[in-house]
Amino acid sequence: MTMKEIALIQFGLGGVGRAVVERVLAAQDELEWRYGIRFAYVALCDSQGAAIEQQGFTYGDLMRTVTAKAEGASLADLDIGYDHEGLADIVDVAGTSNALVIDVTASDDTVEALQLALSRGYGAVLANKKPLTQTYETFLSLLKGGRVRYEATVGSGVPVIATLQQALIAAHDPIHRIEGCFSGTLGYLTTGLQAGEAFSALVRQARASGYTEPDPRDDLGGMDVARKALILARTMGWPLELPQIQVEGLFPDTMNQGTVPEFMQKTVDLDELYRQRVATAAGRDQVLRYVATIDRGRAQVGLQEVPRRSPLGQLQGTDNLIAFHTDVYADAPLVLQGRGAGVHGTAAGVMADLVALSTSFLI
Amino acid sequence: MTMKEIALIQFGLGGVGRAVVERVLAAQDELEWRYGIRFAYVALCDSQGAAIEQQGFTYGDLMRTVTAKAEGASLADLDIGYDHEGLADIVDVAGTSNALVIDVTASDDTVEALQLALSRGYGAVLANKKPLTQTYETFLSLLKGGRVRYEATVGSGVPVIATLQQALIAAHDPIHRIEGCFSGTLGYLTTGLQAGEAFSALVRQARASGYTEPDPRDDLGGMDVARKALILARTMGWPLELPQIQVEGLFPDTMNQGTVPEFMQKTVDLDELYRQRVATAAGRDQVLRYVATIDRGRAQVGLQEVPRRSPLGQLQGTDNLIAFHTDVYADAPLVLQGRGAGVHGTAAGVMADLVALSTSFLI
């Protein structure tokens, strides 16, 4: 078996970025014997600049870099090849078209660099939802060559995108409806509500456990779930834009004003509302879930009553779930369920995509 | 986009074979614009011989052939290019290495032809479990080039094999245990037992509904599930042989003697046994499922008690379910669930594999 040498350029060195680097290093020997591929990191970029080593970083340099970053250093502080140009200028350091760009940032500003990389013949793997949820035109420009994969954007490592693209679309099985829970945070909340806990207490606990962003409104507003729904809809070929998605947040718009402590205090005012909604649902043998629905050309996300005994109703805690209703899966949907958050699942999703691209068009 | 022309040779023209031909024909336009591939059937084989058309059969000829077969004709009866050589002699009719062989028989005798096809540079798609469950050496000889796919052998169109290979193995996520229900027939039986129905009545109903083979012992004995467990274990790299799998059937060995009517009569003797096992399990908040477990180098299949609220315990009716316990999916498994039988799901699984192979190594 001839060995494929593939250069990696990574945008983002936060928790997920570190987990990806560590997973690639740990897998190196297995990747060689199983697939005949060898990855060499040539650039690591954070928001301030890039560490570059055209011959490929050594194991020691990579570990030193991700460890220092995890301890709060900037790439600029480290004694490694360093450049502070923009991301687009980094792309050409690969010096070969046998290269993959990994975007594990949460930035809107990587699109130009990704498009440049694709124009150079590279592939790209995204855990970053932002480039795929700008205009539909941008989505198409990234996807058209079939060299961008983005498994980790929805459901973390759960193979949601692979199933949609390969088991359903490629199998010519028409998809009638997709519904799912794509937020571990909101899963934790709705399961807690069902168990009788107060909304305000659950938000407080979720924030204290690190399940939410520092400002929990970022999760409770539903936009992250809306982006995932948009990615699924566009993967099915629907030319939707983000503002066309109907998003119902878990708090009224007025609570968007004010500081986080003020917001936290006001959540108590919602306790009774949610207690009643849970009780009303229970009276109909239903439970509340924060559901994304992609159906008849539209996508919506919000709190919904679902039958207690349905796949969504049986979902517990922070797990994600997706149900595909198709011609083949007409009586009962095709369901995937699993941990949909956490750096290791996300890194596993990125890794699966790296291998898939490496074993397809790269030489 | 340049169009890839790919020759198809199909072994098997039963219900699944017909569904595959019809799905390929229905997908033709979409396959061309979406992937730039065009399939041309050059040979269709049944157990008596082959219909051959080196330039590719027309839509009309294909539909006429599968319809006549469905109405009970043999290929030999039809006025189309016909050959009665063995399968291996058919392989070279493709006249190009851009070819895929589809094995949708239930025969042990296709291995030689499959190996010949691979030696010619073709790919192969199997819904037939037999070639993959002969010796481990044969399994390796088929799999070693990465040009054989077999999604439909386990869980029909549910992407069990793709998830195992791509989302877990390629992602370098160590798999600790796999458990699942891979028989719609036995799912129907165990759900019925749980609902209080008698074993003998359920077997009678399953047979009358066509859920079982004409001799229901073929399903109730567990060998079909054992083959699926073996395929999963071998996909993980475990060098197991079929006799090493511990198989617990649903009836005592003594009932293997005698005719089908005699067997059906004796199932009444088992009613009380299963009534008791269901009751005992229920007392522990457990239910009975026919489970395949792949764990620590071993595989076993048999009736098991599982917690009522576990994914397997919540499974209803004929759906299949697989749960992967891995490093990433440690707290709760990665679960796939869906219709695991029926010609359309199987044909969809075959189709997904045809597209995957066509978009990878074929030119």
C-alpha cells in the first residue's frame, strides 16, 4: 500500500481543537496501517495568528503547543514558527494540494480562507456551523465540489450528516420529515422540567455545570439549534436562509435586555408558566421537548409537546436524537441517538470526516 | 462534471433483486446530476443462468425481465441475451474494470465469482451474508482491497456497517461492546410475548404473515442473527468463526426433527415456559429480547432479559436496534434504530453502497 501524505491546517485551538490534535496523534499508527494515510500538521491557527512548520510539526511540538494553549498562552508566546497574517495567507503553506483544512472555530470569518483552500484543491472539515449558515450561496460555494464535510456540526460525532447524505439521499429514499433534539443543554432542561424541577433552578444548575454559555440566553434563545436545522435542510437541497427559520426561544424577547444576573433573576417569573405547560402536556400523555422540525420546505425550532412513548419523548438528559421519516422508514422513523456534545464526540466527528476525505479524492 | 459509466452485474433476481433493479432505474437521473455516475446493467443472473447485454440493457428490457421473473418465469424463458455458464464466467462480460457486482442471493456459491470480480478491479456490494460468514480467511480475501461493501447484511438499510466503519473505527473511538436486535421476526415474537400472547400463537401468526421462512425453525434457531453478529465482529477486526458464536435458539434441539406441521404443533409445549420467563423478567422490571452481544472478543445470540427502560427494552415490533458502547459513547451508547427488514430497506442499503463505491475508487 502506498502511503498518502496529507498536510493539515487547523483553524481553532480551543477545547475541540486540542481534542482533534490529540486524536490525530493518537490515531497515527492505526491510520497508516488501516488506510495508508499519514497526517502532518503544517499550521495551527488561533485568533491571533498561526504557528507554521511546512515540513510538519513533530509530535513534541504539537503536544507542547496544545498544552500551552490550554494553559492560557497565545501561539505568539511560543517558540515555534509563528506568523500573524490572516487565515487566507496561511492556506498556501501546505505547498501541496493533498491538504485538508480543519475549521473548529466558532467564527464567521473563515469562509474566505476555506474558499481559497478549496480553490487550491484541498478538502475541508468543519465543526464550525457559521460558514454553512451564512447565505445559501456561500453554502453552495463550499459544498459544490464535494470536498467539504461537516459531520460534527450537528449531533457532534453522531453520524447524522453521513446518514442523511449516504444512507438516505444516495439511496434515493425520499425524506418527508426530520425531527430531532440537537441541544444537550435544552435536553437537560426539558428532562428536568418533566421531573418537576423549576425552570429557574434548572437554568441555574445548567449554568453552574458549564452546560450553557456564560450568558445562558445564547442557548435558551434557540439560535444554535436553528443553525443545525438550517444545515440539515440545506443538505437536503432546500435553499433556506437563517431568518426564514421559525425560532421560539425559552424566554420572552424583553428578557434579552439587561445583564446576566438580571436575566437569571427574572427566570423565576417563568417557573409557573413552565410548570403549567408540563402539567397540561402530561394530562395528554405528552412531554415537552425542544424540537427542530424540517418538513415540507420549512424548518422550525421550539418547545413542543411530543408523545411520551415516542422516540423524542423517551429521550433523557443531554443525549441528542434525530428521526428521519422517509419512504423506506414510513411506519416508524430511522432514529439515531447519542451524546451530541462534548469535545471528544466533536473531535471524533472531525476525525471521521478527515479519514473519509483522505480515502476519497486525495491521492 | 465528467460522467462515470459503471457496469452492473447482479447475482440474484428475487424480491430484493427486483427492488434493487427498480431503485437503480428510478434513481438514474438523480445519480447523473448529483454524482455524475451512470449505471448500466450488463448482466442479471438467477440460479439457472444469466441474461447478458454487453452494451447495457435498456429500461424496457430490465423492467420486462424483473416483471417476468416476479411472475415466476426463469431467465431462460425470456427472449433476451441468455447464457447458462456459471457465475464466474459472467464476470468478464463487463469488459471494463469500472464495474460493480451486486450479490443479492442467499447462496454460499458466489464467493469464487466475487473474488474473480475483485481481481479484475471491480467493486462488489453484498446483501448476501453467506460469503462474509464462511471462513475468516474468505472474509479477509473479500475485504482486503476496500472494494466490498455490505451495508444491507445487517439491519437492512439502517446504516449499521457505515456507522461502525466510518463514525467509530475511522474516528479512532475504541468499541467496548455492541448489542442489538437484528431480527424483525424475533422482535415481533418477543414484543408479543411481553404483551401476554402465547408463543405458539405468535409463531403461527408470524408464519402466516410471511415474517418467517416457510420453515420457521430457520428464524427461531438464531443462525441468521448469529451470522449478523459474526459480520459485525469481523468488521471490528476479530478473527472469529461461525461455530465460535454461542447461539441459543428458541426451541430445544429435539424439535429440529420432524416436519413443519409437527414442529408447529409442538410449539404449544413451550407456551408455559415462555409465559413464566416473561413473568419472571417482569418481576425485575425487565423484558425479554432476542439479543446479539459482541463483547471482549466473543459473540453470542439468544433470549435475554434487558431493563424495560433501556433502548433494547423500549424496542417495539419488527424494528431493529443496535447500541455501540465506546469511549465517546460511554455514559449512554450510540443507538441506531429502524426497519431492519423488507425488500425496500435492503435495496436502499445496496443502493447506498453502490453510490459509495462509485464515488470512491471507480474512475
